[in-house]
Amino acid sequence: MNFEELQAFVGRNPMLSIALVGLTIAIVVTEIARLFRGYVALKPAELTRLINSDNALVLDLSASADFEKGHIAGSRNVLPSKFDPEGKLLAGARQSPVVLVCRSGSASAAAAKRLKKAGFEKVYWLDGGIPAWQQAELPLVKGRN
């Protein structure tokens, strides 16, 4: 395709061309924001490595009933409404890896953002939440810790 053909396409399909440019800009802005947000999305295998090698603190933001049905071994349950970056649970973890987990990945991403703003250095969240963990066929523990 040469430049003249591209110009002819844009002339014949202005709305499609505008939509393409808009989507391209949206993707670029999203990726740039992801690079500078300061917290990292982890896949289940990366989380197991972080737990095993760096003794990461894993906080599960699921409802208590969901947590009891199944959670990552060693994780601590904190309700999103009670999540406090300045609380005693996180008091000694400013330089340690902290991983946030939930059922979908959205609550944990929001909490990761709050931790980063509060000055925590090593903040992670499980991309895809507990369903991603299960899909990777990794074990869950039932009951309370």
C-alpha cells in the first residue's frame, strides 16, 4: 500500500479512519499509563516465585465467605472497606513485596494504586485474580488462616 492508496481509503471511509486513529491513541495512552503507574501485574507463576523467594505479603481483598471457600496459602484476608495502607497489618511492609489479590483483579488493582501513593516500594497485584490462579491449576486453601 502506498501513500496515495492510503489517502484514497481515508477519503472513502472518514468515520472508519477517525475510529482507527482514536483507538490507536487510546491504546498508546493506556500503555504509557501502565508503564508509569508504579505497581506491577503478576501472573500466577510469577506470584508463586515472589512468595517463595521474597516472602511476599499476600493480601486477599475478597469477602470473608469467598476467602473461606478458597484462598492462596499464607494470604491474609482484608475487606476492601477496611483496607488501610497506614494500618498495623502493613506497618512494617513498606520495603517488602506486597501482593494484592481479589476475585476479579479490579479491587486489587485499585488497592495497589493506593499502596503506591502511600509510599510502598514493591507493590504487585494478581492479574485476573483468584480465577487466574485456579486456571493455572494452583492450589487454594479452604477456611480461615
